[in-house]
Amino acid sequence: MQFKTMKNITASFFFLIFSAICFAQQITCSPADKEAFENKTIEIDGFLENDFGKTIVAIGKTFIGTPYVAKTLEIGKTESLVINLHGLDCTTFVENVLAFGLLLKEGKSNFNSFTKLLETIRYKNGTLDGYGSRLHYFSEWIENNQAKGLVKNITNEIGGTELKKDINFMGTHRELYPFLKDDSNFEKILATEKELAKRTFCYVPQDQIAANEHLIQTGDIIALATSINGLDVTHTGIATREKDGRIHLLHASTGSMEVEVSKLPLAEYLKGIKKNIGILVARPL
């Protein structure tokens, strides 16, 4: 009986070790990025305010000057939770800022809590389960994170209008995505697009943004809707009300190739974005 108990304990021990190794294998993080995480937690200590939007913007502005780097998540042969604080694209900028904000709200500063929050934000239903589980389309990112209670889609409340559109850019441009060489990944993306085809999404038309700007708050997540076939959103960032009293966009910019606050207010900035038709707005909770 004692031998059997010890055998069970030993088996459980090795199962836990194996599980930990498997989990660790799903994370891609350099020593420099681990150090950057630790430095960031020190830098943002004390940033938490009752107005969570202000907390989000304060954290976001600590990244100003960080280089824009495209396709930061397309690493290796299998999907992993990529931690990269030295190079950000527009989506990973928003995800990391939100994760750090939630970390402050939870009163935590450890790396494991941060990676769990980032996984929760980045993947369908909060679980990394291969390439197809990543929230590739930002309208789905908003919807899924609303279901998790992390954000609220307020687009309809601030003058939004419904748009019915086929969201299938990845499925129709397979050659642009290295991970889609794998048939299993490709089939999962097609399944996601099939589900998205059943839905509409709401956006505030570009010519109505200025009139509804007063309803946008500092810290709101802004996604740029597009007329490009198959795509819902081409860019994203964070709203910040600046000294001029106007809403600007805090984002990882493909123009300056770094994180910045747009020089022009959001409504004027969008007029210079080719094929932009308006915005989606999600408020962190």
C-alpha cells in the first residue's frame, strides 16, 4: 500500500514537471525581454488610478520611442506565447499595455501572472491552443475579450453603424502567412472565418468621428476599420485626450516606425489613412 502511494506521488510529480516543461516550451521570451518586464513593473509602480483609462495611457506612454516591428508573433514553427517588449506592432502594443494595466489592478508584479494575462488577452477564450487559437481579426479580438469581461465594445453607443462584410483575408491570402503552410492551421482559420461570416460588426464612420469625439475617453482602444476586401481592421491604438482637448492616437506607428502619440487629433489623422472608413471603440473595464 505504501509502495503504491509512493508510486502515485512519483507519477504525479513527474506529470507536474512534464506539464511545466510543456508550458515553458510554449513561451518565447529572451533574457533581455524578461529584464525589460522587470524594469517595466518598477517603472509603472504607482500608476494605478481610479480611472483605469488614465492608467492605461500612462503605461502606454512609457513605451513611446519603442520601435515598430511587424510580425513579432510569427516566430518558430509552432505557435508560442511571444513576449517582446523591445519591438511592438500595433496589436502587441495594445495587448502588452492592457496586460500591464490588469497586472496593476490585480496588485501583482510577477512574470507568471503577466504571461497568463497576456495569454488570456491574445487567445480565444484565454487559452493558447495552436496558431488558430490566436485572435487574428481585431473585431473578433474585441468580441472575445468582451466575453472575458476585459473590455466593452462601446462602438454602437457612440454613433456606430452595422457593417456586414466577409472577413476572409487570411483564407484568401494564404501565401502571406507562413504558419498557414500547415493544413491544420489553415483549416482552423477557415473555420474562424466561417463563424465571422455569420456576424456583423459595428463601426463609427469616419465623417462622424469628430461629432462623437466627446464620447471617447482616454484609455479607450481604437481600431481602424477598412474598406480593404476581407479585412475588418488594419491598425489599432489607444485614445488619449491631449492638452489641446482633442482625442489623439497613442500607437505603434508604421509612419514613424515607433510608438508615438499622433500629432493630429484622431479625426484628422484618419483622413490621411488610405481606405480607412472609420473606427471601432472598446473600453477596458
